[in-house]
Amino acid sequence: MTNEDEKVKITTPSCGCLLDDVLKNGDVCNADSPGEEILVHPDCERVSHEFYLHHLTDGLPIIPPTRERVSKFLDYSPGFADQVVSILPPRRGKATVEKIAINAVMAGCLPGFMPVVQHAISALGREEFNLAGINATTHPVAICTIVNGPLASGVGMNSGVGCLGPGNLANATIGRAIRLCMLNIAGAVPGVGDHATHGSPAKYSYTFAEDEKKNPWESLHVERGFDGEDSTVTVMGLEAPHNVNDHRSITAQNLLDTVVHTTSTAGCNNSHVPGEILVLMSPEHATALKKEGWAKWDVQEYLHQNMRVPVELGDRGGRRLDRQWVVDGEVPITRSPEDVVLVVAGGPGRHTMIAHGFGSGSQSVTIPID
Amino acid sequence: MKHWTERIASDLTNWDVEEHVVASGTSISGSIHIGNSCDVFIANAVSKSLQKLGEKSRTIWIADDHDPLRKVPYPLPDSYEEYLGVPYSQIPCPENCCRNFVEHFQKPFLDTLPVFGIDLETYSGAKMYQDGVYNDYIKKSLERAPKIREIFNQYREKPLGEDWLPYNPICSECGRVNTTYARDFQGNTVQYRCQCGHEGEMDITSGEGKLTWRVEWAARWKIFGVTCEPFGKDHAASGGSYDVSKRISSEIFDYRAPYPVPYEWITLKGDAMSKSQGVFFTPGQWLEIGSPETLNYFLFRSKPLKHKDFNPEMPFLDFIDQYDRVERIYYGKEEAASQKEEEKLRKIYEVSQINNRDEIPFQPSYRFLTVAYQINPEPEGIYNILKANSQLPEKMEKLSYQELEDDTREKFRERLNQVKNWLGLYAPNFVKFQVQQELPSVELNPAQEEFLVELADALERQDFTSEELHDQMYHLLKEQGLKPQKAFQVIYRIILGQKQGPRAASFLLSLEKDFLIKRLRREA
Amino acid sequence: MSYKLVERGVLNPLADVEVKKLDLNPFPDDFERAALVDNTKPGANVILSTLKDALGNRLFIKVKKPAGAPATPEQVQQAASAELAILALADCGSCTSWVVLDAIRLEEMGVPTICIVSDHFTPFARELAINHGLDELRFLEIEHPIAGLSNDDVEEKTLKIIPALKYLLQIP
């Protein structure tokens, strides 16, 4: 994609011509060598627009992925450039280290973010995640990426106020890089391979780090069997988050009931194919619960037991609900307490974000970043 | 797995009827050929399958002999054009041998059916009208003409006239039935005008006119209680005759349309069969060159909508070879390529049979017989040629012709007769030859002469099988430095008086030994 | 001396596709056992039941599988015990993906398949089939939408595809 049309005469100290002289007098020095090439970075605006016209972007401007920029990213990856990290459906594109790096450059990532992006892509290729279903569905499920461990702060991720955006370079661009990989490698282009009826703002970027310091309980990656000092990336298929605003509850149970009420809705996939949900608690909410003696498991258990939707709302007779889920005329939102993915992040304020998942069709995946 | 005729029968067992009626019908517009007699064969097979499943079933055949002549069929003279538009039943026999045009073409067809094991109840469309069988249906159709028009119009680009009636009277002036337009009726009388200019009235109970085809077809279904009917695929087109008649049957006559079995046309050497152009092949013609089971096999070996092409020339030999192979597989004398193939072929063979047999019948190679017959047309002579060429089944190898069982000899003679007819009617020239009784005068070079003499000596010394003789001939011609083609040509020239002939080794073994040795030595 | 500015080239973010080529299994001449694979989408059961009625006297193996996720190995085995399989219904992104992908899994096991696909999703289904090496995977298009319709309406739409089904299966 080089543009050889632009040629500009410039001054060079070695032959003594000043630009002013050239412009005023038309004097040009007599050096013999024809056009020495000076490589310059391509124009962002122009390349961005060209990429957009070729359906290679998410609609926002991109950083042109020159060989030089991409090489810097490759330095941060243990694998070779053409090593295949994953095969991504629906197009069955080969996500090589290089292709991931190209999309990460475009997203505006810094080279140091490469391990997070690469591992997220690797996790997305796992069978249990069901990327084929997640990418193609009419449901607006996006890919949420949660980073745990020292690497999160190492790359400057935000786990505090505004962690879901906007404002943080790492959060924004890592999530964006993953989406660009979906578009360009997996072929999940709206209308072509991605049939989400309305799409979703969460499909621009949906990445944050857990606030392990302010988390009164064990962090997500420790709960899932990793060491505190390990760094991990978790990918989850989630709708855009919905807020649970609770400044009033005094007891833990009341607070959790507010969460229950907000999650137990008819319009989510969970109400007919129960599966995972994300409960992203602010430190204040989490601390309040811990103070009353609630362990993490107690919270998950309580939420699982109480998040229910009456069968008549979950199953309108069209698609037949699997009878195994129906208990006393109700359908649970989750299959088990483990389906309540309870994470702590955010700034001051008594808010919790909940996000419904794709349902039993997809399972979150946590892998270590090595 | 079921054969497709059995599958249709199996589906029909779900119908709640006391008796199944499988209908077929043929337009008597000329010679009835294997293409348009498919109905009958398929109907018969389905009916027999139903009976095997314990269902009551009968097969009926309705001659569309009341339809108007549309084209003069081959080989009738152009003078028959005066009958265009006239019902077939009212056209005279072209050779004055039958009562009328209909019988002339129908009789040869119906006469062959018993040979195929086909048992039909036959009906004449014209007679049905005359006997008043259609009367109630004609009346009902006239009364419900607006609804019939509405149904027809849904499948037409140009709507029918408001006064159109689903009935064509026969013009009392010109005798035509496809040029009349009925536009009004009172009671049993229909007013019409004809393209010949005549305007008149007709009594619908007179049996002279006829219902428009799609209504007539539906009426027949109810009249006979038809539950299944095969028909040519042109009726099966979307929005075509079957679709329309189905609606008429349901909405006008309150009768469930029969299970349809559309079938594809049969082409003859790649050309569409055409009675007017003389491109056809009748079941009677088939029986001249093949057994009735082989026609059944031809029709039943593939699904009805699969296109079939028939070529009675060289490809017919391949076809009979194929049939014989299937027969061997059925009786366990040969293995199929796979278990699936075996299952399929067994089913096809079974459905093609007319009588059950415990043992594989004598099946001398048809292809081989075309050569043997030309050497010696006598059954016993041919039998000996078969023996000399190891073409007999093991259990017959030691038997003489006279020692064969009667029905084996009968079957043998039947096949010989078919071969004889094939040679006479369809064999291309290059397969024909004649053994020259007199020695033809042929110029030979020394090598060729020596080759023939050596060959004669070898034959005199010992008996050969055809492989052994083949090897010996190659050995001898190499010794003489002759090219194989040239060597064989010499043999054919001195025996047949021409450059080509059948496979040399088995041909030589088929000839009478003394004659052959003398001829090779150019003594006689 | 003259100099020219040359823009650095940019790399292509599009990936190569992993290609494999598979063979489509032909339908048997006749079959006794057919699998009806229902992904529980609204209308799928009505479609399969209507198609079943048109196929006459045979043994039908009913298999249920998830809509937006792959069939379990047991469900695949059950379907593979038949001589052919009809899968319904592909009328959204993820269920189309999994109808097609499960059909391909069955084809890989030697079972010929037909997928019932809503006409809005046929192009996507075809792309998916091509990407997975089975360009000619057999689809029967049914008029969109199916979800939200009454059973009678779904049946009516299904009746329209029966001639095509019989043609594909060469019935009679």
C-alpha cells in the first residue's frame, strides 16, 4: 500500500543547498544520485479512511500498521510471527502472531499490550467459549476481557473509577484490538459474519482489570485456581453492562436483592438457557457485604438461588424450554453459583454493574499470560 | 431398503381405503411406445407391491380415445390431416384391419401386456362418455363453472372468458371437438360456437362432447376411486395439470387426489420420442430383441424422474450384459461392489421379475451369441460353439444339447431369436459378417502364408481354450515377424472375405475344425 | 541531489483462511431411517414434523440439540445412526452457525444432511459451509421469518418446500 506519488524536495546539509535558495532562485545542486528514498510514516487520516473503505476497521480511525510498528509488537510475543494462535470462526481465519499484532497496532495499542491481546485471542479459540455462536448470533453479545495479576498494572490498566471507560489507553485499545481481530481475522463483520441485530457499544471495547487490592475476597483468577502472582486474562461473552444502583440498602441481603431484581429479567438469554453472568461490584458494595460476614461463595450462592424468572416470562411457548431448568414454575438465571462471575472493580460509589451472558451456549475461559 | 415402487406402496398403506386403485392412462394418438407406456408398467408394479403388503389393489387403464387428433402419427399419410380436431374414436383405421384408429394402435399394445405379467382393467374414455358415466360430473362442472374458472385463472396468465365452460361439445358440423367453445347451458343442453363458423346446441348426455382435460382427470379419480397414478412429468410442473386437477378434485368433487408418481420421458438415441416423426420404440419391438423382464429392468433400475435414454444398437448389448450381471448377483453367482449395491440390485431384479424362479436361468452371453449366430444359426450348433469357448455354466459343461431340460432349451431358443432379430434390425454393419463357404482369392506374402500353415498345424495337433489359442497365435505371428493386426486381417480375409471380424481366438474355435484347418491351409 | 519521500507500506490485517476440503455424502436410493435434528428454535419442531409427514412410512429418529452451541457427542451419535439427517432451524446468526457446523460434523461421519435455513441467512450459511470446506452442503430455504408465527403459518411455509425436499431426496 505504498504511495509513491508524493515527492518533496527537501534540504540536506551535505550539499549546502538551502531551501530558500531553491525556492527563490531555482538553484539546485548538482549531486548525481537520483532520488534517495526517505521513508516517512503514512498519513493516518488517509490510511484510516482507506482501511475503512475496505471494511477493515470498527469505524473509528486506526493507526496504520507499518512493518516497523508491527515488528515492535512481535518483540513482545514469545512466538514466531507466523505461528497460529487460534483459528477464528466464522471465517476460520488463522490468527497468527503477526496478524494479531497488526490489528493491535491499528487499535492504538502499545507494544507491551501484545501479550494480553494474544492470550485473549488464544482463549477465544477454545471450544467451550463457542466463538462461532458468539460471533454470528443476532444477540448483542460482546467479548468482555478481564485481566488479573501484576501485568494489569504493569501495562497501566484501569481498575478504578471509569474502568469500563472512557479514558484509559490500555483498557480501550486492548478491547479494541480484540474486536478488530474479530472483524478482520474471524470475519465477524456486521451483516456478513456478525448478525447482532443492533450491534452494541460494548463491541467497540469491553476490557478492564480487577481491583485486587480493594477486593475483600479472592480475585477471579485465584478463585479459578491460579496463583495471586500469576497474570491471567479471562474472556466472557457478555451483553453491555447494566447498572445496579443501590445507595439505600443497609443490609447485605437487601443489597443483593437489588442485584437479584435487576438481573432476573425476561429479556435475557439466561432466562431460557441459564448460564454465566458478570457481577462487577464496586469496592464499596463488596466491602459492605464482607463486613456483614458474607464470603464470596455466600454471595454467589445467594444470587444463584434467588435470581429466577417465572416460566411464563422465560418461555412464551415458542422455543421450548429445556424442562430440566424449571423448578417450581421458575427458571434460574444461572446454572450454579459458579456461573456468578463475581469481580470487584470501579471507583467510589455504591454501584454494581451486571452483565448477562449468551446463556448455556458459552463458557468463560481464563488462561495464564506466560 | 425398499425399491421405489415398494416405497410408494408402503406409503399408500397409510391411506384409509378399502381397496387401492392404481390408474394409468394413454392417449391413443399413435403407436404406444415404451415412453408413454411407463404409466402402465409403474402402475402394475405399485399394485403388485400393494398386494404383497396384503392390501387389496387393482390396476386400471383408461384409453384417452376421445381426445382430438393433434398431429398425424407416423406412418399415416398426410391425408389424415382432414381428421385434425376429430376425436380418435371417430377416425377410421388406416389399414382397414381394425374397427377404428383407436383399436389399430391400442390392440398391439394391449396384446403384449400379458407377456409382461401386466393385468389391467381397461376402459375407453369415449365409451365412458357414451355410457353416461361422466354425466353427473359434467352437470356438476357446468353448475360450478365460475369456481372452476377461478381455480384455472390462478394458474393462467390470461384469464378465461366470463362465459367459458369446462366442456367441449363436438361440432355437429365439422366433427371437431377442440374447436368448440361452450358458452351457456340450460339443463342438459349446452350452447356452443365452433371455429368452423357453426353455432349449435348439444346434449351433454349424448356422450359426444368431453370435459376439459383437467376437470376430466379429476372426475376420473373419483369415478374409479383412484389412490395412485403415474403420469408424464409435463403434468407435474408447478401449476400444471396435476396441481390444478388436485384442486378441482378437492374443491369441486370433494375427493382426495391420488398419490402422484411423475416420470421423466424416455429418449430414443438421444431424441425425444415423437409419434408424428416416427421416433418411437414399442414394447412389442422390445420383445423382438429382449425378454420382458429386461424391459421391466430398464424402467425400474432408476427412479422415475431420472432421464432414460434407449438405444437398441450397440449399447443394447451392454444393457443386456448389465442385466445378466444383476441376475448373477441376485442368485449369488457374482459379488456386487458393496453390500449396499447388492441390496439395491437385488431389489431391482426382484421387482423386474414376472415369474419366480428358484434357480438362475440359462443366460448365454447375448454379445457372444451375436457372433456365434452368424457362424451357425442352428441352436445345437451354437450350443456347441458355446461349449468350445467355455461359455457354458459349470453344470452344463458336460451336457449335450439334446440332454438339456426342455425349459432350458426353450429359454435358449428365445434368446437366440432375440439375437437374430437384433442382428437383422439394429446391428451396425461392422458387427456383421459371413463365413465364406468358397475360399476367397487373397494375395498373401510368404510370412502370412507360413503363419496360417503353422496355425493350421497347431490346431490339428491339439485342442485349445480361447486363451491358449490366443497366446499361440501371438507366438506364431511373432515368429513370422508379423504385426498382430496384419495377421488377424489375413485370417478374416480368408474366412470372411473382409478385413475385420470378431475376436480371433474364440471366432476360430467357433468354426468347424475340419473346415477351419482346410481353409487355413487354403485347400478349401 | 533530489530526494523523494516514500510512505512506508502498511500490512494487511486480514488473515489467511484455514482451508480443508470435504466430500458431500450422496443420499441413498432409499432409506428406512432418517434423523430429525431439532435445535429448539421456535418453529423448528413444526417444520420437522411437517417434513416428516411428507416422507411416508419410515423410522424417524428425533434428536434435540442446542441452538447457539454445538450438539453434544451423544446427540451427534444419535443423529449419525440414521441414513440421513435433516437439521432445523437456521434463522439467526448463532443457530445458523451451529446448524451448519453440526451438519458438517455429520457429513464427516458419512451421514448425508439437509439444513433448513431461513432465506435471510442462506448467504451466511453458504459462506460458512464454504469456509469449512463443504461448498455444496445442501440447504433448503424457508421463507423468513419463522419465529413469532403461529404453528399453522409455519406449516404453510413448510409445505412450500416439500417439493424441493422430495426432489433432493429423489422421492419417489
